Amino acid sequence: MFTNSFFMSLSQFLDYLQLEKNYSAHTLKAYKADLLSFSEFISDEFEISELSRVNYTQIRSWIVRLVENGVSNRSVNRKISSLKAYYRFLQKTGDIKANPLAKHKSLKTPTKVQVPFSEKEIVQVLNSFEMDTFNGIRDRLIVELFYTTGIRRIELINIKDSNLDLSGKILKVLGKRNKERYLPLLDSVCELIARYQQKRPLVSGGYLFCSDKGVKLSETFVYRIINSYFSRVSGKVKTSPHILRHSFATHLLNHGANLNAVKELLGHSSLASTQVYTHNSIAELSKVHKLAHPRNKKD
């Protein structure tokens, strides 16, 4: 059985993630579930009531148990990421001197190739909106912003009117770990934003996007919008906002954009994260190379 001090520490950790790291409610819920699951295992198996007293060998036993129970390597890595973040927090507060997971290496996972929407599919969706209604204008603007800026879903719903500079054609975005970045806006998108704002009902908090009742949109609502429109024109298994972000990066690279520039637009902290999006670009280049190179042409 865990002590009150553990639950107090867990509460402080979650507050830290929410207030200082700006993590979403969904992420906080996942972190809490992972830590409670781990604490239950440690308590049952080793009769330890404080996570600060746990060593790596005991953590390794938990990992083995998860794998034996059929939990995927990807899910195990996510759970370990939650635990590692918690131990970093305990270091920060001075409750422990060393992180027992400092040298842990993630389990190997198969690389998932995200298939982007084609340019044709995106055009089909953009031409499908009813532009004489508030919902139609709003939904098209959501798709346009995802596709022309590459922003994340949580970034989109947190855009405020004060983040927009329509005369300068700039959008300020607050990304992961409260990192700000500035994104260029196309002329057509600026015009659509202005048109949308004229139709929009009054909304508290100054958020750009809202329902027809003036309520701020949720991440789930935005997912449903994207899934609804793109499932009509695409046979892809995944039709989510993230695939639109993936399409943004892939199409830029296909048309010759610099990888470092795409990295900055996406808000990635390292180039390695952006290189995931080069798979389809390389496929496109290979196709062009095969068709155009003289050594591949028949006499």
C-alpha cells in the first residue's frame, strides 16, 4: 500500500506537467494511469511503498511482466517514458539523487510508415465545403491551417485571436514544452480567417475556433471533423489531423523544400524527428529518377 506522500508527489508531478509543461488532459491521464499501474506492481511484488526507493532491477521486472502479458513494445516504451519523467521530477525536487532509468534503452519497435493524403485528395476535400454556413467555413479553415502550416491538433485548438497577425501574415504557435514558433500564413488563408471571424459567434477566452454555440473546440471534435471529410475521399486506414501534418511535410519535401526549414515549421527539436517524413519524398524522388535518368532508358 502506498503512502500519502506518494499520492501527494504524484499530484505535484501532474500539476507540474500541466502548468509548466502545458501537457494536454489526455496526456496527463495516461501518465497518471502508467504511474499507478507501476506503483501497484511494485507494492505487490516487492512491498515497497515509495517509488523513490525503487531500483532499476525492480523496474526491469515490471517491463518483463508487461511484455509477458502481451503489451506491445511501443506501449511499454510509452509507460517507461511516463516513469522516467516522474523520476526526473523527483530529481528536480530533490527527493532522489539519481534517476534509476537514466541509462535505460527503449525497446525496439517496428517503424510505422505514415501514408500521407495525396494532393488530389486534399483538393477534393477543400472543394467539398458548404461555404455559405458557419460550420462549413470553420471546417475548411481547420483543414487549411493543418495543411498549410503543419500545426498539431492541440496547437490548433489553442490558437487565440491575439496569436494572429493577418497584416503581417504570421501565426504564433505555442508548441510542446511551451516553445513558441512563428508560422507564415498564405494570403488565401488570411482571407479565410477574416471571413470566418465575421461569421463566428462571441466566444469566451478569445480562442479562434469554437462551435456554433461559441464553445471552444475539443481535440476529439477536431479529429471527428478531419476524419469525416477525408474518409469520404480517401481509402486510407488513418484519416486524422496527424496525417494532414504528415501530408504538409511530405508535400513540401516533394516540391523541394529544405529539410531544416520543414523541421522549424513543424516545431521539431531534432532533425531526426523530421526525417521520418522523408520516406515518401524519397519514394517520389526514386520514381522521378527511374523515369528520367538516361541510364534507365532503352535505346
